[in-house]
Amino acid sequence: MTTTNPIVRALSAIVTEARHASNGVVARPAGRR
């Protein structure tokens, strides 16, 4: 991805966070950090 769109970057960040969360932090309730 060679786009500097803030929307694309935000989506990428969300996807990356979701991936990390599903890697082993599933025991945590959604919405809490």
C-alpha cells in the first residue's frame, strides 16, 4: 500500500490492532484498553 490517505492509515491501524488482539489478547473485553 503506497497511499498516504488518513482514512487508509486509520483502517490499517485498526486491522493491525485487531490482528494483534486476536493473537492472544482475546480474554480482554472489547472496548477496554
